[in-house]
Amino acid sequence: MKIGNQNYQSIWIDESDPAIIRVIDQQKLPFFFEIKNLRSVEDVFNAIADMTVRGAPLIGAAGAFGIYLATLEINSRTNIREHLSNAARYLISCRPTAVNLSWAVNFVMEKLKNEQRSTSLTKTALDAALEICEMEKENCRQIGRHGLKLIEAISKKKKGSPVNILTHCNAGWLACIDYGTVTAPIYLAHEKKIPVHVWVDETRPRNQGAKLTTYELGQNGIPYTLITDNSGGHLMQQKQIDIVIVGSDRTTRTGDVANKIGTYLKALAAFDNKIPFYCALPSSSIDFNISNGMKDIIIEERDPDEVTNVTGFAEGKIRSVRICPEDTIAANYGFDITPARLITGLITEKGICRATEKDIKEMFSYKFN
């Protein structure tokens, strides 16, 4: 995807120094475009924890590169297996909800299982991390291809009037290395000259919609309108939304979806107003080992300061200001669970299916035990 006239991924290896992983610092967007260098496992952990990098597929790719960087830390005194196992556990512990993180780290660790020498470990780990990046990019491209059909059908029904799409949080190329999950069908529709308009949820408390989704849509010339999180229901009642497309941080084998807090409320409003509600996700975001989202998915609780303060731009600086009394007690749940019964369908790299165990199993039979 483009920033200005230049194409970027949201994570890549430095061409001049392979010991450096480069990422777009999403904490600074949209006010400053800065690239951050990650040189160690600790750097990767911190970048994921403070949301310099965020979004389930990107977190997974970052974790994979973290294992690669761990191989560069090996010396003659290192117990190699213990060192790599500790790095893997440390990285996976960083954020508990998105399954991509553990999936990607374990993917690299499995590749390293039969390697013995540090040089071969490093090459194998780097190849695996790069493979994950290419895999996720292709997954998103295919999600775009399948999701485009939904937008085309609505456009045809509306006789070419703009298709109004509601998004929540940021599941764009910034979160997914390239293309995005939710945004991939939108980008492809725009390329095909299908008129689209995106209602962008601000997505409190970190405002990823306001800061990131608006930024990347604007950079790629796609019309959008920023709204408060609670405007979605009103717009649905007024027939101003044709389809809701959201992402997923972890989806169960039965179709329950964990996504950014507030997704469940959008699904309820869409269900009440008979508006199609789709989740766009790669298979790396499906946890085929669990079946009950409410019971089996850990919901991350983040720093209450994200709720009691708001971050913005003033006088040339990014600033944080308090919005409530000093002694306010706040709770900050990062995600919620949308039950499968409220979801019209899942848009995956393999196609679109209903959010049921039967349909998911038919599409991903090779993943089921």
C-alpha cells in the first residue's frame, strides 16, 4: 500500500543490515511517519506491548522475526534450545488474545526443531519469518478477492450508488503487512472503479480507526467519514450502512469472534437492522483448538490510563490529556466476543463461509483434528 507515492509493508528486514527489522511506528501515525528499528527480542516484545506494531497478522509476523533475532543472540556459552524456548514463551506472553502471535512463533520454532548450528538456525528462522509475511500478504489478497464479490453485489443492487461500509478499529494494511483484511476488498473495489464510502469508527480508547484507518484510506484515495463509536446504530437505522466488515484477533472453530472492544455492539445493531455483518480474517486467526469464545478466549485488559486519558496532536507535539477526575477508577478491556449467531459470514483466503463449525470444517478440513 502507499504512503505518498511510495509502497510500504508494515514490517520488513533492513536491506543493508539483516540484523535489523524495520517497522512503521503506529504510535506516531497519523501525525508523524516514522520507521523504528528492532534489534533484539526485547525490542520486539516492547514494540508489540506498546502497540508500535499492532493487528493480529502483523503481531504474528513481528513475533516470528523476534525468534529470528533470538538466533542472532546465540554465542558459544548459550544453551541454544533453552534460549530459543525462553524467547518463544516471552514473546507469546506479550499479548494473549490474538492467536496469530503464538501461531507464528510456533511456526518458526517447528522449523528450527532439527537445526543444530547457529548459522543454520538463523537462516531457517529468517526464511520462516519471511515465509509468514508472504503467506499473510497472499491471504489478505485472497480475502480481498472474495470480499470484493460482496461489494460488487451491493453495488449492482444499488445501481452504482456508493456502497457504504462500516469498519471498526484498524484491520488495514498497517495491521496486516499489506492489503489488510477488512480493507483488502475495499481497495480492490476502488481499483475497479466501484464507488465506495467507508464509515470509520473512531474506536476508543486508542482510536485506531481515527488515527490509522482514516490515514491509510486517505493515502489511497478512498472516501471516508469518521464517526464516534456509538453512531453506527443510528446510521444503520437510517439505512446509511450497506454492510459491516470487521476483523478478528481470534476466531473459534465454531465461528465465535474476538475482536476490538465494541465489535459485539455493532453486530447486535446490524442483526437488529438486518444488515450483513462479516468478519474478514486469515486462517492464521482461527484457533481450531477451541469452540466456545466466551469461555476459552482470554480477553486482554490493558492499562486504565488508555481510558482516563486521550492522546492527540497540539502545538507540533503528540500529547496526552486526562479526561476525568484524578481518582477515577477505570477498566480497559481490549476485546469482546461476538457470538457466531450474529455473524453473516467469515471472509477468508479460502472463500466465504457461514460462522458455523460445519462450514468452517468444510473449508478448512485439513486443520481439524
